[in-house]
Amino acid sequence: MVATRSRGAYLGPLAWLALLGCGSEPSLHAGADKRMDEPMVDAGGAARVSPHDSPEAAALQPCADLADDPSHPFPMTIQAAVDRINALPRPVSIPCFVASLPRPFSIVATVNVTSAQPADGPDAPRLFIMSEGLVMSIVPGGMGRMLLEFGEVVTPDRSLKGEVKFPVEEAVSDSDPYTRVLYDANRTNCGLCHREEWPHPEVAGGYESLAFRPPLDTEMPLSDVRAVHERCDPLVSPYRCEMLTALFAFGPVEQGAFAPEVPLFY
């Protein structure tokens, strides 16, 4: 498996295939991106409170404390992500889960709407959180905002799909991520677009299928996502701001990318 690397790196062939849902997502440019730590000012020149020090960040701190627990490292499998959800205080929100992830990690972002978890415009892009064996996707607004989607690497061109709906008020079972995406007894919603789907040989109830690299013209650089975070007004968009705070307020986040040789989705 190919690890997520630092700025300027990309995820290799084993990582890109964890594209999720039934649509397609973009390969992003790798490159340097600096955290915006400069003081912010409002239109009148007065200093504003940084979202890194906001009430939203303070409320998520109990979730972020799990990042320091060596018994819960960054999840590399769907099962590890389920275990992490079950270790968090209930009811568990997606922002709580994101805040709990150890840093640094890398993301890619897209404004693509051709997906079962579409972006909701440039202020609510779909976000892919990367690791060696698992890609997780979230979106801070729109119809998919309560879903955490998974793609776990199986082979260089296939992934095991899953999904958890939030908020989580009871323990998530090992089978829940797989039953959530079932279309009927023999296929999943993902398989309607991700061809060559069949049961995973080792995960009961799980299905693996092909994945694709998406159109480049839907990409959104990490610097633009940070800018959305910095200008987000929690009085106007409380959930979106909470999600972005969970992403950026608890340590370094880096630009990721999918390998350029991956075929595009048509």
C-alpha cells in the first residue's frame, strides 16, 4: 500500500481506488499550502476570533482528545473506523469523528455533484480524508452531510465500499457500514456505477467494485478550502462551520492527490 505523504506528494494506485459513492471525484494538484494563522479583521478593521480558537473548537475538544490515545491510531480499515466511532462520546457527530483523527493527514476536495454524496457548492465541497488503506469522504452541507463514506483498498483497481449515517446514538455493528449501502440482496448502490461488483471474499456482507479517477475541472485546492473555513459564519451555517473547524482546528492538514495514471470516470 502507498502511504499518504506530505505536501507535494500524491496517493499512489492503491489509494485512489477508494473513491466512494456512485459518482466520480477529482485528482488534485499536489503542492504547498500554509495554514492561515495571521490575525483576521472584519470589514471595519477590528480583529475577529480565529475559528481555530472558536467555541466550536472548544466543544469538539473532548472528541479531539482521542487522537492522543495510542490504542486508537488513524484508521486504515473500515473496521478500525467503526471502532473509533464506538470509542467516542455519544451521540457521535461527523465533526466529532473528524476532530478525533490523529494529525497530520491529507485531503482532496471536489465540487463535483455527480455522486451519491455530492458537493453542495464551493462553500461545501466534498472532502476525502486519506490514509494508506482507507479513504473516507464527508461533505459539510447538502444531502450527504450526515454520511461518512468509506473505500477500503482491496487491489490496485478495486475497493470495499461502506457508509455510516450520523448522528450515531448506539454502537455501530461490524456489518452496519455494508448493510447501509445495499441496493438489494445481491448488489449495492455503489455498484450501480462502480462496475464489476462482487462480494468481498473475507468481509461478510461487504461488496468490492471498481473505482475511477474523476474530472480534473472539479478540483478545489486545499488553500481554497481553508479560506472557506476562515470566513465561515457559525450564526449563518453552524453545521458547515463545525465540520470545517473539526477538519482544521486540531493540527496540520495537507494537500493530497490521486495518482495521475488512474483512468477517468465517464
